[in-house]
Amino acid sequence: MSGATQPGPLSGRSIAVTRPEQQAQRLCAAIEAAGGEAVRHPLIEIGAPVDPRGLQQVLARAARYDWAIFSSPTAVERGLAALAAVAPVPPARWRVAAIGEGTVRALARYGVTGVLAPTERYDSEALLECPGLGDLRGQAVLVFRGQEGRDALERGLRQRGAAVEFAACYTRRRPEGTAAILAQRAREGRLDAVVVTSSEAAGHLAAMLEGIEAVALRALPVFAPHPRIVAALREVGFANARLTAGGDDGVVEALVAWAREPGGDTA
């Protein structure tokens, strides 16, 4: 298999990374540093917010909130860029929480440190288990996220007594086109594995394969960092979905372990 950047445990392996383009760089670099070929094929596109005026109105009140919670690196980049137009970044009053190590890193680039975040599972439920969010009576919380999101975080915050508002600072949509190139690479033996990092992306992949012969692609190991994503992949026909630890490091560790398995590219 061609495309490896240097010798390493993933040498000879071609791995599709399906994250949004803006979020894929670090994982692709880690795969390439381990000798693999990272095939960039985003299954989600990031777009402008549906209601930019409404977003600005929310952000104009930013200094009134006790907590700001960021759901993703994109929420940091888009949210704080929009906030900078109307208020200091970050407001002095804020306590800040985040879901995922990539989100914490993104906040650090803006000088935001001391962020409350889960250290093992990277989801809303894990964040809600953090001791700092145990009692939020009388607290106002602003959640930076995409236009739509799971309701588990909102429900949990309200159960703890918080007043919750959302800064919907971007949209997520399925890209135009199909996943025919991935199916073709799999048929030709030029793709060995796929990484999918959201349930939404799993659904997009299935939709983008409609009408395409994809038996070889569906037989490949597909790596996902959350049981919910693994279940979504299996539901749409990827029987060899595999659970990894959270974060880019967890994904790469799982890929390396798989590459070292005796005898099986797709076992």
C-alpha cells in the first residue's frame, strides 16, 4: 500500500478519516506519523449559523452567564470568534466546561485554561458526572454548540437547577456527493480501515452509499470512540465497527493494535 509518510506501526495501511475538514488535521497527522496513509473524506460539513442575528443577541448577554459549556472544537472556534465582535473573550465571570480533549485544546489556544472536562468518556453524560456541575441552582449556563444537538446535556443541567441558553454558532450538514471513492478504494484493496467519530457521520455515510456497491467497504474495520457511534455504525450495516478509547490518541492506539493483529486486515 502506498502513501505512508515514514516507517511505523501503520506502514502499509490506508485509513479513511471522516471528520469535518476543520477537525481532521491532528488525527490525520498522527496516522501519518505512525506510517499510515490518511485518506481525508469528510462526512460532515460545517456551515454558518442559521440565525446569526439571534446568535449575536445571545452573545451580547455573555457576561451575565456563570458557566459557558463548549460542545466541540468547532463550537470554540465559531463561538468565540462571534463573541469577540460583541464582548471580551472570555468574560471574566465565566467558569468554563468542555466535552472532549480537542475542545479543551481549542480553548487553550484562546487563553482559556482551568477548563472542567471529563477525562475518560467524552460525552454529555460524562461531563454531567464532573463534581463541579453537581449543583447549579441559581446558575445561568450558556452552551455553545451546533444548530442541533442531543438533549441529554440540557436535561441534565436543568435537573441540577441551571437556567440554560444556547449559542447555536454553526450548522452541520451532509456533504454533496457520495462515498463512491471510499467504496472503490475498498474494492481495489486501497483502503484498510475507516474512522467515524459521530453517530451523525455514520448516518451520512450510509446515505452517501445508497445505490453503490459497497460490500468491501462495509467489511472493513470501522473505528469509533464511543459505544453510541459503534451501535449506529452496526445499525447501518458496518458489522466490523470497533470501539476505541476517547480522543485522537485513543483512536490511533486502537489502529496500531489492529495493525499488529496476526494475519487480519479486516479481522
